[in-house]
Amino acid sequence: MNPMNWHACSRSEELRQTFAQGHWPDACPADLRAHVEQCALCANEILIATHLQRARGEAMSSAQPGASNLLWLRAQARRRNAALERIGRPLVAAQAFAFAVILAAMAGLVVAHWHSLTDRALSLTTALAGWGLAPIALGIAIVTTLGCLAAYLTLERQ
């Protein structure tokens, strides 16, 4: 056959089926092997097909996934980390809110007692005696309120 002939060979379909079934070259008819030796189109088709089959086999052997238990453990860790991140968001928001409230309360106390703080004649014990238990009670109320808010936000999302 002429090597410049771009038309399909009459036996190319038979050759493709033989190759796809895995019968090439050992289990195919002798006349088909003789035809491939004579026909340049079929010889090129076999050459390309064997090359692609070899490349596929090498790619499949080098792309072996890890052990199934390792994949399962990684998936579990990813799922656990995502859950911890979701749970942590309301707690971070509650902490930021608590920090803002504490700063506001401290600023309020400083403004309310500015004169007693700037008065050099008063000692620290005199200033604390004037305030009484109000700062301690306010601190306990703020911490309790923020703890309840954090618990509510955390349980609400679940």
C-alpha cells in the first residue's frame, strides 16, 4: 500500500477490535499480522495504540492512591476541623463583644469618678471605699451575661 494513501484500510476495523480485545499480537490471525507488516496505515495505528496503552499503564501505576484508612482519617480530620471552625465563630464574636463591654464599663467608671481620681488628696483606699462593691458586681454581671450569650450562640447553630 502507498504510504501517502490517507484513506482507511479495509482491515483497520478488524485490527482495532483485535487490539481492543487484547489479542494483538499473540492471539490474532497470522494473516492479520502479515497485513500489518505490509500496510503502513495499520502499522502506524498499532504503533500509536501500543504507545498510548503503555503510557496509560505507566500513568495508572504511578497514580496509585494512598491506603483507604489514611484517606478516611484525612477526611475525618478535615470534617472535624470544619466543625471546630464553625463552633468557634460565635465564641470569637462573644469574646469581642465582652472585650468591648468591659472597655465601655471601665471608661464609664473612669468618667464617673474622674474628680476623685485626679484629686491628689484622696488615697486609693478612700476612692475604693467611695465606689463600694459596684465595680465587682458589675464585673460579675458582665461575665455572667457574656457567658450565657456565648452558650446561646453556640447551641443555637447546632
